[in-house]
Amino acid sequence: MKNRVVKTICPYCGVGCGLSVKVHDDQIIQVKGDDEHPANRGSLCTKGATIDQIVRTPNRLTQAQFRMDRSTPFAPVELDDALARVAGTFKSIIAEHGRDAVAFYVSGQLTTESQYVFNKLAKGVIGTNNIDANSRLCMASAVSAYKLAFGADAPPTCYDDIELTDCFFILGANMAECHPVLWQRIKRHAARRKARCRIIVVDPRRTPTAEGAHLHLAIRPGTDVAFLNAMLHIMISQGWISERFIRNHTEGWEKVYQMAEAWSPSHVAKICGISELEIHRAAFWFGHSSEALSFWAMGANQSTQGVAKNLAIINLHLATGKVGRPGSGPFSLTGQPNAMGGREVGYMSGLLPGFREVTNSRHRREIAAIWEVSPRRIQSKPGLDSVRMFEAMEAGRVKALWIVGCNPLATMPDSARVKRALERVELLVVQDCYHPTETSALAHVLLPAALNLEMEGTMTSSERRVSLLQPCVQPPGESQPDWEIACRFAALMGHEQQFSYSCASDIFEEHKRCCSGVHSLQMDGISYRRLRRQPVQWPCADHASHGAARRYRRKVFATANGRAIFHVTPYSDPADLVTEDYPLVLTTGRLAHQWHSRTKTAHVAKLNALNPEPFIAAHPEDAQKLGLADGDRVRLVSRRGFARSVLKVDDSVRSGTVFMPFHWGQSAGENICVNAVTHGKADPVSHQPELKFSAVRMEAA
Ligand SMILES: Nc1nc2c(c(=O)[nH]1)N[C@H]1C(S)=C(S)[C@@H](COP(=O)(O)OP(=O)(O)OC[C@H]3O[C@@H](n4cnc5c(=O)[nH]c(N)nc54)[C@H](O)[C@@H]3O)O[C@H]1N2
Ligand SMILES: Nc1nc2c(c(=O)[nH]1)N[C@H]1C(S)=C(S)[C@@H](COP(=O)(O)OP(=O)(O)OC[C@H]3O[C@@H](n4cnc5c(=O)[nH]c(N)nc54)[C@H](O)[C@@H]3O)O[C@H]1N2
Ligand code: SF4
Ligand SMILES: [Mo]
């Protein structure tokens, strides 16, 4: 057989790099960056470059498996048999306990088509809004903030703004490790512009990103809102704001102006544990540069102040008029490869496709018409968000859970609680590409999913760019694209007609209909045929036009009166109390060469050589106070549980703060999972849990 070259998209992060994959005889023989893809122009990071090794692993789940109870081993079954059993149990649970006794937990790592179909299955067919996504742990706060400030979700910016800005303001994002290809672009641009371009990084750790910055503000974890309010305070007092922009294009300024007055830099310097001068410098560079581009990720979103942090960043852009023009704007980074697709299809518990809400009766009617179901099928009350979904399972209210593309036992906060919840449900269905994972080991039914590299579909990157995935190799065994499994199930539930798609493109066309007429999300100009030639950004009204690289160019926002809205952002302390018993702050996060719970990266020798094992990083002063030395076995104890690892004495974390990566789940060793320590308290608006702040003590293990 001849070699073929297939163009597809990296299955890892939200940068959305194009891949050019050489295939021989159903085997990937070479992976390169796609020179023509605008996200990466040929570049790749270590993860993208090694995807050939995650495809044919010994633990690929290639067949459906079933067991009556968790004490017996799994037995292989035909996929349709497995689905028939799931359908039977779903029906009897619904008959006895109602539709909300079942729930779905889905993923930003699925294609848009799969996300769309699962959402339709839950909200339209079964009639429960109990479908939520791992995005709740990831970008829920950004979604809420964009809607509040601009009237519609999604960043107004694009990657090409990188080469047009004078100031990068990076807060709570470690781009060098988590969005490496974008970071390379930032570094290249800054090097070219020399003193005319500044990089500011706000992070309690001196990450590789902070090492590459001109100014690193190592604020105390959780104090961002105070810091951002002080930046606004300085910009107002120095006259670096744009009164014209504020007057003509915004509302709510008066209250924010008054609020900012209270946040003097001297006061805030104490709260944040940095010097006043540093705040002045950051404000000067942001306020004084012609253009400023803000990037943020989990250091902002994963917080009980997640929405306020987002809004406080957006306030800076609105106050200076640095939005809706090339080189400027607020740019939240999506983490997963297709978290943005999930936003389009509305796969979280309160949303419907096309930026609609379940609480809005017109929205329900519009979507019910497209789904060909009765509008009464779609419930008007938001379903359970992820954290509450697991609480409801623990309490026995949710009795069946179907997980698609998530590993919550390893990745949700407070894993003891997650385990109790998963063990209590009468039916746990896990649809994954691999088995065992921490979560799949507790399942009753396993459904074999194809990998992104084995299917057609679309994914949308951080910059709203839709790219086409094309199958490089065949899915092994009986594994199938997630959407096909959902459609087969829907047929068994008596809804064959509404799920009679012959290919992924049929689903995309239906998804487009949901977005048609929604000005800020139009996709009418995007089709598989067009995507085969090149990826396209939305909104894109028709085939003749390019997708919009930037939004709000005319300074007309998606709010009712077209004005962007300032929001008052009061500062409050994180939820978990730091006390004598729990004197340290644990923050958690990522390493450059591992991906989440490692179901994929564990198979790649090169990546494991680079980030071989878990550790707990602590400042030398904190280690010394406790009489601990580098390499000691230690454990972190919180009010929920503990996690152990090897101590890495490291002055790159602030004194008083410790850091542990969350890549190693329970299967990597006993008591090794950091999420045994974290808690589920969440932002009151976005319901995103505070994975970046837990009070702990450290002790010798
Ligand atoms: N290599 C790799 N890349 C990935 C992933 C991966 O697993 N591995 N996952 C992808 C996904 S899903 C996501 S969501 C993104 C996440 O990308 P990032 O958000 O960049 O990654 P994190 O390490 O979770 O957190 C970022 C930083 O927030 C800092 N931080 C903690 N608390 C605070 C705080 O209170 N304030 C501020 N300002 N900063 C704080 C941490 O020290 C950390 O350096 O990465 C994506 N890319
Ligand atoms: N302590 C702490 N915890 C965190 C975070 C943190 O910063 N700190 N970050 C949070 C964030 S931002 C995120 S996004 C979550 C991620 O949380 P998860 O999504 O739960 O983590 P993954 O390990 O990526 O799990 C994905 C699962 O889906 C499978 N999978 C991959 N691709 C597919 C597919 O195409 N189809 C199917 N059916 N299965 C697939 C994988 O094998 C794996 O088992 O973790 C969160 N948890
Ligand atoms: S930067 Fe992200 S999308 Fe690009 S190759 Fe690396 S993991 Fe893949
Ligand atoms: Mo994420």
C-alpha cells in the first residue's frame, strides 16, 4: 500500500495545531506540523509530535464490556447488547425515579458532532438537563464573564493579534507549558520588537512562562481581583483610560470608577504580597502601550472568584478602549482541544445550542423545532453542574451516570467524595478509548470509543477557528466515534428518526442550523467541503466571506443596546480557610509533557522521560521550617484527605504556597492523587470549583 498524508488536528490542547500525518498500511509512520495551518504553521510541541504512540496501545478499549455488579469481572459483549442493557436500565430508572435520576458527564475532548449529539440525547430525547462537561472545571468562569460583559460568549481576539501587540498581560496561565506553540509565537514577536514589547506574567509560581517575562508578579494565590482593581485604580489616576470609548461604547462605568478608588496600590500590595512598584509598572505597561493583549487560563478561572477575575481583566480593556481592534483584547485560553465546540453546542447544564439558555422559552422552542421534539421535552430549569451532579449521586438522587471522555475520579476535586458517588450509582457507563482508567475500573458498562485520529469531525480552537479532523487510521476492534454510539442508543430509546445521520457532516449541518441567525456565532459559511481546504473562524455568514478574525470591530457589542458592560468586582478571600492546622496554600496544575490523568501520555516514553514523576514543590524557607529536605517523602493533608509524593525544594513557588501537578491519579500509586486534597467549593455564578486553592499542611510521610 502507498503512503498517504492525512491532515488533521492535534488531539491535545486548545491551540488547535494542524497535523500532517503520514500513514502506511493503517499505521501512522510520521507526524509533522501542518505548514499550512494558521494556528501553528508547521510547529508542534512534544505532545503533538508523539501522537503516533497513543493509538495502538495495549490498553485500548476495543470492545464493549459489561458486568452486573462491581465485584465481578467484565465480560465482553456486542456493542448493541451493551447499549440495549443501558437503555433498559435507563428506562426503568426513569419510570421509577423520573428523568433527572439519570445524568451525563461529557468532555471538551470530543468532536463538536459528538458533543452535539449527546446534548440532544440528554436534553431533547431523555428530557433531562443533567448533562455537564469537564469544561465546568475549565472555562465555565470565562463563559459567564463574556456573557455578562459583551452579551455573548467567546473571546473577541485571534492568534494573529500576537504579532500586533505591544504588551502581553498573562494572568494565571503557564503558556510555555500548556499552550507551547502560542508561547513560541509570543517569544518570537517580543524578541523582534525588543523594548517596544513587554510581557507581564501574574502567577504565584515562577513558571517557565514567568521566566520568559519582563515582569513577573508573584501574587499570593487567589488575590487577583484585588491586584486587577489596583491596576485600574492606577490607570484612572494616571489618565491612561479612554474616556471616549467609555462614553460611547460602554455602560456601568460610574460604579466601577467608584469601586476602583478604594483599591490603592499600597493597600493592594499588602494583600497580594508584592511591591507597590510592581503594580505600578504593570499598570504603566498595560495602560501606556498602544495595544495590549491579555491571556488567562486556570489561575483565573478555577476560583471562587473566577468570574470576578475574568470581569476585572475585561474591565481593564474596556476602560482603556483596548478591545475590538487588532493587537488588543481579552483572550481567555481554552484548555481542551474542543472546549469551544462545547460552548457552541451548549453542552453544559444550563445551555442549549447556539448560545441559547434552557431558561428561555423561545430558545427551547427554537431548538425543539430543529431537534423535532416537543418543546415540553426540554426542561426549563438548568440541570446539575458537575460538582452538584456528583453530590446528587452521593446522596442517591442521581442513579445512573454515563461518562464520555472524562476521568472524574482522578480529575474532579475531593476524590473521596467522587468515589463514594461513583460507587453509589446503580449504573455507571464509561465510554472511553482506554481501559482501565481510574474511573472505568468502577463501571458496569464500558463502551469503546474511537480516538480523534480515527474519525471525521470538527473541533474549534481558542480563537474560534473550526478545523476538520480526518481519519488517519481505522478505529480498532468495535470502537466507534462517540456520536455513532450515541445515535445507536437513541434508536434503542425509540428516536431513530431524529438521529439518522449518515455521517459526521450531517450533524455539523444540523448544528449550523442552530447557530444560523445567531449573529455572534454564525456558521452558515462553514461546511465540510470548505474545511477540507482550510479551517475557518466563526462568525462566518456565508461562503463568500472569510470568517471574522476579530469581533466587535465596530464597537457594537452583543448586548441589547450594543454597549459593553463594566462590572463591579469586589474582592473576597478564597473558600478554604488557611489556619494554624492548615497553614499552607496548595495550588495544582500542569507540566509541559503530561496530559491530565495521563491516559494518553503514559504511553509515550519520550514524554515520560521529560516529566517522569509527581512531586510536591515547596519554597526552601517552608521546607526548612518543617525540617524537611529535597527528596524527602512528604504528604499534604487537607480537611478532605491527603496526597503523598517526593518533596522538591524549589524557590520558584512563593513561600507559603506549595504546588503539586494533578497528572498522577490513583492508579499511579496509593494516595498519590492530589485531588484527594482539593475541594469542590465553586464560584457562585459559574459553579467552577476552586482547584487552585486548598489549605493544607505538609508533613513527613
Ligand atoms: N502540557 C499540558 N498542556 C495542557 C494541558 C495538560 O494537561 N498538559 N491541559 C490543557 C487544559 S484542559 C487546560 S485547562 C490548560 C490549562 O492551562 P494553564 O491554566 O496555563 O495551566 P495550569 O497549570 O492549570 O495553571 C496555570 C497557572 O496558574 C497559576 N495559578 C495558581 N493559582 C493562581 C492564582 O490565584 N492567580 C494566578 N494569577 N495564577 C495562579 C499556577 O501557578 C499555574 O502556573 O492547559 C491545556 N494544555
Ligand atoms: N487538581 C486539579 N484538577 C484538575 C485541574 C487542575 O488544574 N487541578 N484541571 C481541570 C481541568 S481544566 C480539566 S479540563 C479536567 C480534565 O479532566 P478529564 O477530562 O477528566 O481528564 P482526562 O485525563 O483528559 O480524561 C479524559 C478521559 O477521556 C478519554 N478520552 C480521550 N479522548 C476521548 C474521546 O475522543 N472519546 C472518549 N469517549 N474518550 C476519550 C481519556 O482516555 C480519559 O480517560 O481536569 C480538571 N482537574
Ligand atoms: S500546542 Fe497544543 S495543539 Fe499544538 S501540538 Fe502542542 S498540544 Fe497539540
Ligand atoms: Mo481544562
